[in-house]
Amino acid sequence: MQTTITANDIRVLARSGDEDPVLALVDGQPVVLPAAELADHDHVVCTQVALVQALGLEITDAEAEIFAGRLTADLPE
């Protein structure tokens, strides 16, 4: 079964106040956490820095949906 990144995952990443937050697959599930808490086997899907560079500081619901779809399509099988 393919993991899906949701628009909500993107909104959580955008709003995270963690230090250096990332959206990562942890045990196959999307989770937002500080980069320092990543384990070697976790897969980074997107960083908050990359998200802001791609979409800016204000993200609309439509942008979050499209960005989430792109990230889901790029996930490893």
C-alpha cells in the first residue's frame, strides 16, 4: 500500500515551531519532527525550508493539496 502525504501534513510542516522541522516517513507514516530526531532508517520527504522556498510563507489549501500530491508521487515504493 502506497503512503499518502496529505495537505494537512503540509500545513503541519509549514506551521511547525520545531528547530529545523522536516516531514519524514517514520515506520512508513508521515510525521513532522525536528531533523535532529531522525533515525538513520527514516526518509525525509520535505524540509520546512524547502517548503517555504517552493510556496512561500502563506500556503493556500489548493497549494497544499497540489504539493502533497507531488510529494506522494515522488515517494519510494
